[in-house]
Amino acid sequence: ETGVTQTPRHLVMGMTNKKSLKCEQHLGHNAMYWYKQSAKKPLELMFVYSLEERVENNSVPSRFSPECPNSSHLFLHLHTLQPEDSALYLCASSRRQGTEAFFGQGTRLTVV
Amino acid sequence: GDSVTQMEGPVTLSEEAFLTINCTYTATGYPSLFWYVQYPGEGLQLLLKATKADDKGSNKGFEATYRKETTSFHLEKGSVQVSDSAVYFCALGNAGGTSYGKLTFGQGTILTVHP
């Protein structure tokens, strides 16, 4: 148990579907992150939220839309994805002043 | 910008062998250093950390020492087990002037331990 919970664990969606990934943390952290992990590629930082404000967007296509309604929840809304978007999507959180991040178990996304 | 370089894998060892996974970094300021482990089908788990030069992080028989003079944070274990088979990530955290902790990861090293 890492304190960061992601749902669903697995998701298969068509290219015309709209779906959302959910992340929840009860660690009292103020920063939350989305990472993408593809086979044979390094971890890619997608978005960073600090105190519910987006502070970083690493040139992510607009078909990925993050939302952070409060410091405990983070969503990643998906629409019109491509097969190359199939990957493991990891959520993480950290304390405001610290650099140690705690990760969820990830959502394995397959786009068909 | 900050960067982390890990030794290329995969690394294959027999049980009870000695493990070293090399990690070097470039960063400004005074970063913290981490090793994360990812078991199949799971997210990343923090394995150990060191927050300043000469600190030694340790956990579950794994150790790594923060060497500022060589900008390294090599992971070692004296006797690996089959259950240690996983992907290992070296990471650097540099809060700098920002109000959050951003991590920069190495590319990961796959470790397979055979009985």
C-alpha cells in the first residue's frame, strides 16, 4: 500500500472513445504528477500540479486533458487517442517542500 | 538541465551473487537521490534515498552512497534473491526554487535473478 490509488488498473478503449483515469492520495501531499511509461522508453513526465494549479505541461498532446479538483484527486481525461498512446500511466504525489514521490500502481491503457 | 544516467541492462545474475547497478547524475544545486524499484505489473516503489553528500541509503539489503565528488549513486546488494528480479530506476530530485519536488529518472535497469 503506497497511499496512492489509481483506477482503473486496466483499460481498453477505442480511438473514438472518451475515458478518464483517476488518482487519489491520502498522504497530505500538495503536488501530484502524471507519468507515461512505454515499453523500451524512459519514464515521461506529462503533467505536474502543485496546490491544484498546473505548473508543468511537457508538450503533451491535447487529447490528454488533466484535472485536479483538489489536492487529493487527479484525473486524466482521454479522448480520440492513438494506438501509440497505449502505455502504463502512473500517478504520483509528493510533499510540497520534499522531492520524494510516491507512486500508484498505474493504469495499463490499451488503445485499439 | 538535470539528468540521470544508469548502466544499460538487462543484468542477469545467479542467486546470492553480488549486484551493482551504476548511476551517475548531473544537476545544479544540492539534489536528493533515490532508487526506485518496479516489480512486474506494478508502479514504482521507493527503495532508498539519500539527501546529501556522503549519506548512505539502505533498505532490504540494498545500499547506495551519495558521492558528490564522482556525481554517482550506485546501487549495491551483497547477495541477490530471485525475488529481487525487477526494474530499478535511479532518480534525482531537485526542488531548487520551485515549490514542489520534481524527479528526473534514469532509463531503468532490468534485473533478472536465476535460482
